[in-house]
Amino acid sequence: MPAPDPFRGRVAVITGGAGGIGFAMAEAFAARGARIVLADLDEAGMAQRAKALAANGAEVLCVPTDVTLRESVASLTPPGSASAQRTWSATTRESRSPARSCR
């Protein structure tokens, strides 16, 4: 029996996730079973990419983020923290569809 994938069930926070290399990384992590947090300034682009990821079964959360601002990056709570788990659960529960959490 093969070993379980170490990314399955983990959270991957992808800066620049609305396009290019960031989106390619999001696809790769999602294919391995990770839940995805897209962090980007392009909210429309994130929503579009989130729909594509969700269509393939991924759980996706979008967080508008400007990586040039420390406060903005700080809002990306470390994925393993209790507050991140509460945020993820509340957001996906409210939307009933992970892609809808990305507006």
C-alpha cells in the first residue's frame, strides 16, 4: 500500500495565486489533496482561479493580499493555528461552496 500523500488535508497558502506560477502551484498542491488559500491583489482573478480549482474538487479560500505591506501579509494567519482553522471552517460553511468564498 502506498504511503499517504503528505500534502493531503494540509493548507497551502499561495501568494500570487491569481495567475502564472502561483496558480500552477495551486493546481499542483490541490491535485495532491491540499486545501488552497489564494493570496493576491487581483480579486477577480482569484475568484476565476478558485472556480477552476473547485471544479476539480479543491477547497479554496481567497484572501486579498498585498505582499509589499507587512500588515497584509500578517493577515495570512499561519495555517496550523487555531484561528486559521476557525476562519477556514466558518468561511467554507457560510458559502457552502469553497469557490464562493472568493468573490
